[in-house]
Amino acid sequence: MSTISFIVFEDGERYPMLVDEDGFPDFWVTLFVTAKLRPGHKASSIENTMRDILHLKLWEKIENRNLVAEFTNGQIISADDIELIRDHCLLNTRDLKKELKFTQTPNVASISAYYPTAKRKAQRVSWTHYGNRLSHIASYLSFIGEIALKSHREARKLRPELKKMDRLLRAQRDKVQRKSRGASASDFKAPSPEIFVKFLKMVAEDSPDNPYKNPLIRQRNALMFDVLDRTGIRSGELLGLHIEDIDFNQFTITVERRHDLKYDPRSRQPVQKTNGRTMGLHSELIQRLKDYIFYVRASIPGANKHPFVFVTHKKGKYQGRPISDSSFRNRILKPATEAFPDMFDEVRRHGFRHNFNYRISKRIDAHNAWVRANPKQAEKEGKEIYTEKHSEQILMDLNGWSSASSAAPYQLRYIKEKAEQFMREDQEEQARILRKRRTR
């Protein structure tokens, strides 16, 4: 199966490429990326689109199809095929491969023999992921179809069919987008705040359950998880932190947008997806960062060649280099979640950001409740009620969002909790009224 590889140009630009087992780039995907995506998209966005195309190629492999060859022969994808692709796009790629026992051999059985099992067991992606996946696949198929048809003698006749195919694919996406206005069950699948408390306790430096053996790695990893928990920054922002981003005197940490850095040795550069911002940190966390940078990091060979805060400790050619995204996922987070899989199996990097925003929303509510209960003291201390607009502005500032609508996915748990609270209070009130009527 093809994989995604990155080329780093002299100016620091990261260029994703889809390459086969022998390292040769996929012609059609490379053409699509160069012509359509590269002019206006960052490397991370291009990579996400390529992963969706890889999901389509998995469908081709399973069904023993070659869509480029079919386009060249004047065969446009049928409505039945679109439904198959739609159902395929609903499923998680990794789970699908596992359930279908997919192998890289030419003798691949038809998906129809396995899909009943896959549909029962393979996890489904979120509605948003599904919609984006269909959009990317529709764009890719329309592009290669248009190019492939140029040499066909009936190209003028077939182009309307190609446009119809594009509309049908996007129609599936649009239906999903309309459904997704309501919250799905997966929206609330993130672990509860209590799980994160237990997780942070488990990865603490002095915890007997800490899965990391090396004391210095324990110190580094516990610090990384605590920064994620207390600031709500993304893992890419954490891995992209520079030493200069930490102000040890003002007790602040700054997230800066730095794309296409020439001096970042990582082919997949962790980048910021939101606006830059500065956040205050507790003096205890600032001191721990200072200790790690000046006493631990400074002792790691090669760490002085770049400004990134968190570095690889393990001896070898990567020692001292900034931690990559894959290393964070597989060598730092994964061992921790697998230590107690029944409890931490659903802990993900982005879950820390959701948990952070949940806590902020709870704190805003607690602040407003105190102001209402203590109006004189609040006036004396200059504390006021945070309106909905103020609350949105707080979340936007802390998260680097340019629009309040970005907060919606992060407030689903809190909103659902409030809705259930109001419903319980209403039921209790109705029960009280009913009891009062019965006693008359």
C-alpha cells in the first residue's frame, strides 16, 4: 500500500507526496496536489486530503478497480459505485484494514464478502470527518476524470456525466452536513474530566504506576502532559514551542505561528492551526519548565542546535532533536494509555484541549454564581457577571480562535451537562407541584 512521504525544500516548505512500496510517487495524486492543493493549502491540510485519497485507493484495492483506467476508457462512476464509496467513507481506515484482514497481495477478495462484518465491527468516523472525506474524494475524482477524458474521442459527451458524478458525491456530503447540526453520540465520547485527573496522577514523576523507566523521561513527559492540561494548547503547538516562547519572569507562555521553518529537522513540522496567543502559567509550572530546559535538556547531546523546548532523550541519531508528532503519539502517549487500557483507552491528544475548555466553562459559571450570591463583595472587588459574549471572547482568546463558532465542538459536553441539569430541575419542580396538588 502507498504511504505519505515528505520532501523539505530549501525554503522550508514541506511537500507531501504519495509514494508506492518502491518509493516512486503516485503520478495522479502528485499532479492533483501540485495543481490544486499546493497553491493555497498548508502541508498538514494537503496530508489530510491525501489520507482521504488513500482511503479511496483502499476501496479500489478491495474491489479490484482502477478508476483512472476506467476514466481513460470513458467509464464514469455509477450511482451504485457512489453508494459503495459513501459507505466505505463512513468507516475508520485502520479498523477497516484490520476487520477485512487486508493484505498487499494481488488476490484480494471482493469487499461485498466482508463488508457485513466490517459494518458491525469497524468504528465509524465522525460526521465531520465523513463529510470532509467525501469532499476531498469528489475533488480528486473530478480532477483526474477531467484530465483522463481529454484524450477520449467522446470527451464532450462524457463531461456532463463527470459533473453529475461530482454532484452525486457531494450530495452525500451535504446530507451528512445537514444531519450533523445535531450532536451525535461520538461527540460525547471523550473521557470525563475525572479520567484526565487520574491520567495525570498516573504519569506524575513520582507515581508508582508511571510507565516510563528513565527518571529524566518521566520528568519530561509529565511536564508535557501538564502543559497540555493547563493551557489547552494542541500537541502540535506543544512540540513547536521555542525556549524564547517562555517568559520566566512574567510567568507566561506564547504560541507563535511558524510554518515552513528551515531549521526544523522534522519532515512533518508540527504547526499551529489557530492564532498566536500568550497565556499565563502558574509559577510552579514555570519553575518546572525552567528546570527541564536548563538542567535536563541542556545535558542532552545535540539539543543546543535548535530552539525547540522538548527533545528526544534516547541515544542514537535522533538524540537531541525536537520530538516528532509520531514519537509523541507512539512513544509518549501510547505507553501511558496502554498502562491501564480499560481506563485510559479513549484518552487522545486533543482530549486535553476539550477538557481544558470544559473546565473554563465550569469556572465561568462558578464565577457568575459567586457574583450573584455576593453582590456587595463583588462590587467591592470589581467583579462582574460574564455575559455570553464575554464568555465567548474568553474562550476565543485562550484558544486562539478568530470566530466564536470554533468553540462549539469544545462545548458539547458542557452544554449537554447543562441541558440535563435543567431537565432534572424541571422534572423535580413538576414532581413537587404534583405532590402539592395531591395533598390538597
